[in-house]
Amino acid sequence: MDVRPKPFWTFVACIAALPFLYFVVWLTGGTHNAYTHLFYLPIVFSALMGNWYVSAFVALASGLVLSGWLIPRDTVNMVPQLTSAWVVRLVMFLVVSLWASSVIEFLRKRAEKLHRETVELTRVQHAAVGALVDLAEMRDQEFTGNHSRRLGFYADVLCTQLRVEPRLHKNIVDTISMHDIGKVAVPDAVLMKPGRLDQKDWELIKMHPIYGEQILDSICRHAQAASSSIQGYLNTAREIIACHHERWDGSGYPRGLKGEEIPLSARIAAVCDVYDSLRSRRPYKSPFDHQEAVRLITADKGSHFDPEVVDAFLEVSEKFAAIWEEWGDQPGKVMPA
């Protein structure tokens, strides 16, 4: 998007600067000194912020202001300029104006093209990650990725209540849907098992955060992102993927982190994930209603969940219920991507 001011206002600003520059040249002795070069500043500025014809007008006006009719070569002894001298200067102003305009317009078009390509590439990357998220969810034929996408709505509400720093807030909302991508590496026989998991099955399930980290690391190696914002996005994704099953009391997996060793992003994701899982139908359980889901999360305050995050959840639990009522699993219901 072009954020330059309107060409008219650029023209007005540059023309308004010319009298000031004129007096600088006059007071410093006339056109024989180097201060005449100050007039290149509004010429180049108008090319940068306006367009070629604004810059050309400013160049023409600058040449006329410094013409032999309006200022002598030497203001002390009042020695006039040679006509050829100020005409050459006027021509040079116009040449610089057109050259600067051409170069700036070329660079601007190139930047716009790179921006469009970057936006398109970002959309493709987001679509690819979204497809990976959907793949993890669609291992169960009853789901189409709505579980993961609902988490973004819950996280937005919870981060707002907790007054999470804006950049982290956005990263949590944008990456929480990736929390279970590691499940693509878990066998269907385990994921879809209708009864209780045995110890061997459970050990396989507990590996999905590690698998998810490995998948994200592969994405990072290929992306080779250097931007701090992208690095922040990827770091938040890694925290959520790796730590959303850690528990406040240290009894979680895969690493047994405890308390504030668990990143805030993962502590928030844990509450959002458990609430939605409790409300959802699973092969091994029927769905719980809102009141029962809130009761179970409250009962795990200080053991499974960060007490501060649970307190914030209780303040906004009705908003969680409203999100479920609007976007809960229903036949034919498809959430926006």
C-alpha cells in the first residue's frame, strides 16, 4: 500500500522550503558558494514522496529562484551571474529531478513486486501449516480441524483477560492451532482406540509433542527466517507444541516441567485445549457441558493448570461457552480459516 502523501501537499511543502533556502544562499554570499546545492534536497524529496512531475516542477522553480534575475553571483559586491551559469544550473536541477524520479520509481515498483510475492508466499505457508493442522485433526473422521481453530478464539479471550503483551498475544492466537501437529506421527490404532489406553499406547501418545517439535524444526530449517517477528512466531509455536501437556505441579509430559518453567503461551494453551476437549465428543468419552468443564478445570487449579490462568479463565468462562455455542462441533459446521 502506498503511504506517500498526496503529490499536491508534497509540492506545497517543497515550494514552501525554497524561500528559506534562497535566503540561506543570499546570506552566505550568493550563488558562487556551495550552499546552492541545498536546493537538491527538495528536488529529491519531492521525487521520493511525490512523483516525477512534482519533482520536475520543484526543480524548475528552484532553478528560477536561483536565476540571475533574482540573485547575484556575489551578494557582497553585487556581481551578477552569467546567464549561461544559471541556465546550466537549471538544466542540472531538471536532469537530477528526472534521474531521481526514474530510480525511485524503479525501486518502488521492485519493492511492491517483492511485497506482493512475500504476501503470496506467506499465504501459501499459512495454508500449508493449516493443512498440516487439519491433517492432525482429520485423523478422527468426526473432526475437520474445528477443534484447533476454536482454540484461537479461546486464546484471544484469555490473553486479553491476562493482559498478555500484544506481540505474544498475537503469536499465541496465531500458533495455538499447531499444538497437536505431532499426532500425525501417532498410529491410528492408538489415536482412535475407543477404550482405555494401555501403558504402551500411552507412551506413544506422550511422544506427540516431541514429534511436533521435530516437524516445526524441519519447517524452520527450510524457512531460514531472520526476521525477529517471524522468529517470535516460531518460538511461540514451539513452546505451545512442546509444552501444552506439561503440568503446573511437574507431573506432565514430555519433560516434566514445573510452574513457571512452563512458558506462559503453553500454560494458556493448556486451559484452552482442555476446555475444548472436555466439551467435544471423543472416541473414549461423551462431551461434558460447560458447567462440568469449568468444574473440572477449577479442580485442577494449581496441579494441572497455572492458578493465575485458571482465575482469568473463570472470569471469562461465559465467553468460552459462547464460542462453543457458535462454533462447537455440529454436522456441516465449518469455521473460517
